Amino acid sequence: MIIDVLSNAYKYYSVHPLFEKAFQYIAKTDLEKITEGKFEIDGDTLRAIYSNKKGVTAEASVSKFECHNQHIDIQVCIHGIETIGWKPREKCIKENGGYNPDKDVQLYHENPDMYFQLTNKQFVIFFPEDVHAPMIGDDLIHKLVIKVKI
């Protein structure tokens, strides 16, 4: 997991071959004006998902404690305060159903080891080994998730 601000995104270009393209897309997009929805950036290798909705309770988010096998998530808090739960996958034992290849998601019946907050123009990168419970909050959270194919 990596947590930082968008102004430091260039530091992570070398972590994955598609990160530079993903962060350049973010930099060139007027994030405040984008509408909700899903958009292709580079075929099925880079996709953007925008949402602007009210946060959920920690209990609701943890009930869908998730990780991915085929994608890395770059999650950007465009506006608002988002709390996210996290735990390393190696410590997760109790699966919540099997892996869903169509949605590239594995859920767990676990509790996060820690919670952290993102706010305006901060991002987190979740790798397949990062189980996460996002969108925890009391107010509207305007968010972008970039799905990066491994």
C-alpha cells in the first residue's frame, strides 16, 4: 500500500509500467467537474470509475472487505473525507465467498488492522495483497478509482 498526495505521484511512475499513464490521466482531468461513471483510459488495462456519494458506516464497508487478483487500485479522494480500513491479505483467513473473476474481487470476513483517512487530492494505491474497506464517512465523498491491470 502507498499513501500520498497527487503532487507526489511522479515518484511512483517506476512501480508499475502503467502508473505514469494513470497519473497523467488524473493530472489532465478536471476532477471537480467529472461526472459519475466508468471510463476507459487504455482499453482494459486502465479504467476510471468516478463516484460522488454519501459515505457508509465502517460496519457496512467491512462487510465487503475486499481485494483484487488482477488489478491494482489507485483510489483518489477528490473531495471529502474518506476513512478506509486495511489489513494485509496474508493475515486474512476467513473468506466471504469465493473469488469472483468477473468482478475481480475476493471478500473476507475479517476486521481491518488499521484505519486511515484520505482527503482532497490524496490517494492510496492498493496492490493485490492489500485488503481494504473504503468509502467510510458521514458526508459526500467524491472519488476516483483507477483500475490498473497487472
